[in-house]
Amino acid sequence: MKTVKIRTERCVGCRHCELACSLEHSPRGKIHALFQDSPPLPARISVRTGIDLLNFPLRCQHCEPAPCRGVCPSGAIFRDRTTEKVQVNEDDCISCGMCAMVCPYSAITFPVAGRETPAEKEKAPAYKCDDCLDRRQQDEIPACAEACRTGALEFGEIDEMVSAERDELAVLLTADASGKKSDRRPENMEKYRELKQKMAELGPFPASRKEE
């Protein structure tokens, strides 16, 4: 099964994934969306900031079993047979909010922004990552993973990605045991994270080393 794997240690908070997602799902098309969508359609992926001003790209994990699908009273949430990803039929959605209540990742919202007609704004159906269904059907990777330049969002066969990460962890753990320095992040990214940590210590932000 193919999916998008999140590597939090590589996220720098550039939000290119959010922009790519918003443009990809605009009914006007990517080029027109840049100039005509006001307000823009919200992204289906959200980059959040945590301790030491470090970032985390949050998106639907397409759980199996999916709690949102289990509680949906109208059957609007279903699993696509081809991609095995959880989808929302907006026409069947009654905007009850049950799916958002049970989502363990808080990945489902009901935004009004970007809806054009009064009827669309009043209904505001469930809104979540669809794993770029149209792109997947054309054998293309999701827009967020394509836009990510640091490798924080990696698309591929899940077993292959897990195997590669195990190899990385083996190198990391054996390096620690032998007293050699090893890190899963490139050197420039490590310096970036150190800078973020120092910035967090200076201001009113959650920091791992801030003195009480």
C-alpha cells in the first residue's frame, strides 16, 4: 500500500505543502487560484508548531479501521477501493461533526472559507485530506509530498519506507553505542533546529530547556 510518511525531524515549517494542497484542490485550477481565490481554499494539511518552535505537518492518516467512518450517520465517509484511502462524499455529509469528534489526529474540519455560494457556506461539509485522489488515479504523487523539498513528507510503498527507516535507525543506534556522532538529519537542518531551540528559549514559547 502506498501512503505519505511524515518524517517530523525533517520539517522546517516552510508550508509549501499547505500552499500546494490549497492550489491542487481549488475548483479554479492552480494558476487562477493564485489570483482569484479570496479567501483561498484552506489546505487539507496543517503545519503546526510545538516545543522549541519545531514544526509538524498534520494530515489525515487514513486509519484502518477509521473512527470517522464508523461514526458517520449518513455514510458520507467511505474508503476508496482503488487507493484504500478514506474519502468524504460532500453531497451526503450532514455536517454533524461526529467525525471530527472522534478523529485522533484532529484532521477533519468544517471550513466556510473558500465556499462560494450561501448554500455551500451554510452546509460546510467535512473537509479532510483525500490523498489527492485525482492525482493518484493518474499515477501521480500527492501534491504535499511533491512540494516538500526536505523529505518531511515522503510518498511510497509503506513497507519499503519502513524498511529504509529501520536501516537508518540501525546506523543511528549502533553509532550511539560506539560513541560516534550520528544524526538522521542533514547538517544544515540540524543547525536550523538548534537555532529554533535558541529562539524558543528567548520568548514566550514552549521550550525544552527554558529555565523556570
